[in-house]
Amino acid sequence: MSMDLTPRQIVAELDKYIVGQPAAKKAVAVAIRNRWRRQQLAPELRKDVTPKNIIMIGPTGVGKTEIARRLAQLIGAPFVKVEATKYTEVGYHGRDVESMVRDLLDAAINLVKQQQREQVKVRAEEKVTERLLDLLFPDDKRYDPEETSEETERRKRTREKFKAKLLAGEYEEKTVELSIEQKMVPVQVFSNMGMESMDVDLQNMFEKMMPKGTQNRTLTVAEARKVLMEQETEALIDRTSVNEKAIDLAENSGIIFIDEIDKVCGPSSSHGPDVSRQGVQRDLLPVVEGTTVSTRNGAVRTDHILFMAAGAFHVSKPADLMPELQGRFPIRVELTDLTRDDFLRILTEPKHALTKQYAQLLGTEGVQLEFTQDGIEALAEIAYEVNRTHQNIGARRLHTILERVVEEISFEGSDLTDKRVVIDAAYVQSRLGEIVKREDLSKFIL
């Protein structure tokens, strides 16, 4: 997939995995399309067109995070999900807000590396094959200047025979001794101290100073091939090109999803936890507005990163955020509670619906798991009622209920004599009926 999808196409793709929430899907689809539109503008105008950040308001489990995650996968964009509660004002214990941008760049680097791995895969495989041949059949005459042409041809033919057998998988269980490079880098020292921003250069210095060690290991050819493939792929990848492309990808296509932003809302206070909450908002503001963040792989501008924030806002409201920060999230979308019909659709419609997942999982042991229509309706009804009468955790309720229903089948699956199991309304009631009658239902369901 790519960023040139139309909003209608984006929504159609999201519909394959997420039930309902059309307003939220429409908002994110337009935001992504606007990125494509921005790329079509003249350079002098393009730099002034900033993304319209989105704040999603709704209870837990209704699809806020899943919409953002699926969207990033759809367009191949680097994506990072963070919890606002992990960050604290500078001077308090916790991570600094700019670390989310560093995490985004790491995600972008992984994406670019994956693309380059695919590009150099064939060359890397050829190099790996040659290295494995050298390890399996070291030939002292290979570089002998006095070797005759007949001997050279004979040696080449012999090597080709060995190569054909190697490619045919005849030597997979043979062992070879491989020297593996080990590089000890204390990259976590400063992040654990909450000092990422001021110690980027210092970390780079330590990386260069730390000695590289090697360790000899005896591996099978199958195991050695994986190690050698990683080594050869890394050697063929242009690190400078990776960093440049990753920074551009993060700056122009990156998505940062800030969850639980309602937890850092609250009125101004000179003492207590609200001091830190207000501090997080103040620290978050320049990142969302547009600033330059120093990372170990280069500077990243945040002007055109798309920020999505989300929160339940049970005890607070978006208006409790700092006015300046509110202004940086101009698009607000309210996600609705899941209805009984929504639960029914979630169990059947998505491409990887839960019922399909369980059927496939147990199918690996020959168990034929079938869900009848009345069985699915019973599951949806119970999930809806539990959410309505107890704590509402949205679609996550289905995970706990389904796990309870198929628990015995999962446990006895490999030993079942009758491999066909039907989950109908009667079966659901037999597994959940007694629990449903109990007053403290949530104690047993989750």
C-alpha cells in the first residue's frame, strides 16, 4: 500500500479490520490524503502546510489505537504508540517527551532497513553460499599462483558440485565454526536516567570507544546461514543512506499516537501531581508545534509528523488541556460505545475476526471448531451485558469471554477423539451460564 490511496479506499481498507467508528475512520483518511496532497505542492508552499493533528475521544476498547495502528501499516509509515502517563516534567522521574520522536526514528530505520534488505537479498544469499562453502570445504590451493589451468578447472568443478549439494540442502546438519562479532554498547545507561536529549553525542562517543569482541561458535549449516545472512545483509546496506531516508520518512510520513492524554489533563496547581501533568503538556507543546529533536542518527524536525492523541476523558474533558496544546489538535472525533450489533459484527466481519483466529489455532491440532449463528449471538449478548452492567472495556471483553468458552477445548484439543466441536448458544450458556447469574460477574470474567 502507499500514501496515494483516496480517503474512500483508506476507509474501505480499515473496514476490513475495524467495525464501526465511521467518523474516526473518515478523519484519519482525510489526514493521510492531505499528506499526499501536500507532496504535490510547490516546495515553497509545501513547507508551510502542516498536518491537522487529531484527538480521539472515547472509552477504552472501541478502536482508537487499532485505527491508528492499521492506518500506519496500510500506508507503510513509521508508527509509535506512547502513553502520556509515562512522561513527566523535566526534573521529575520519568522519560522526557522528546524520546517519542527518537522512538519514531528507530521505527523508520527499521522500515527502511527492511526495504533495503529485500533489495540486497539476492546478493547477500550469494555471498552467504560462498562463505558456507569456504567453511565446509577450505581449499588451500584456491589461491596458489603455481596452480595449473587443469587443476584450476578441476577445483572449480568440484566446488560447483559441493555448491549444488549445499543449495539442495544436503549439508544442513553439518557443523561449522563461525566467528561472531559482539559489540558491547551501554546504550541504555542514559535513557534509564531520563537523560536522552543531553547525552546523544556522549552515547555515540561511547559506541566508538567500546571494543568489539568476537566469539567462536559451533553451529549447524542451517543455523550459520541465518547468522551469515544477517552479517552480509548489514554489510551491503548503506548506513548513511538508511539514516537519511529514515529521517525523511519519519519527518514526512511518521505517526505518533499519544494514548491516555486525558490522564495529564487538569487545572493548574502549584503542588502535587498536577505540577507534573502541566509540565508534560508544556514539554509536549513544542514537539507537536514543531521543533528539532537530536537523535543518535541525526536531527529530526517534527513540523510535519502527524500526531494523534486519544483518551477516554471520563473525569476530564479536552478543554482541560492547555489552550495552546488544544490548538495543535484541531480535529476532534468522538468514538461511540460498542452496541450488541457491533459485537456481533466484530465476531464475524473483520478479516481476522476472533472466531476465525480460534478456529485456525485449534485447526493446527486437527480440531474442527465451528461457531453457529446463535452461538455468536449469545457471545455478543453476554459481552454487551457485562460491559453495560460492569466496567466497560469495549471489544477487549470478547477476548476474555471467548477464552473462557474455548478453555476446555484448548486444553484437551490434542487429546480429543471427536475433533469436531460446535459452539452454539447451548454450549456458550453451559460455559458462561452460571457465571452470568452471579452478582459479581466482573470478578470471574476479567
